[in-house]
Amino acid sequence: MRASTATGTWNTIPEAAEYRQVKHRGMLQEVESARGNKLTISNHPVKFSRSEAGIRGGPPAIGADTRDVLAGLLGLDDAAIDAEFARGAAVVPQDLPDELVNA
């Protein structure tokens, strides 16, 4: 008995984005980042008949949610969060290089 593998053509991301089905199902959506950049990102892959699922906006600025995440997920208080920032384990947008913040 011989094993086989299903194969097909390989497409680049731009080629796949041009497929009629991708466009019809709204699988790619343009959003605006917190810095005003236009980004095309993949939409929710599952379409529900009675519930809307999808992208609600662009990504937050780098570091915008750091304090909330450290407090909410790790239970850190303000002093502990400040200590993480001080030792470099967490960053805020102004701590990042200009090429990342102003891109």
C-alpha cells in the first residue's frame, strides 16, 4: 500500500487575498491603528447565523494595556507594577525606540 499526500498550488498572501471567496466572506478587514496607520488584518474565520463575530477596531498602542494586564491577570498592585517597569520587565510606549513608536 502506498501513502499519498494531498497537494495543491501554493499561493502568496497577496494571491490568496484576491480569491473571490476571501472577499465575499469579508475575511480581510482594513483597520486603523492607534497611531493612524492603515492595517489589513484577518477577520474572524467563523460566520454565525445569529451572532455577529468580527473585528471591532484596530490594535491598541504598544503598552497601552500593560498596567491593566499586570493588575488583572497577575494581581499586581501599583507598587509591584512600578517595580516591573523600573527593572525593564514592562515598557510603556515612550520607552520604545522611535522607529517602533512612530512607524
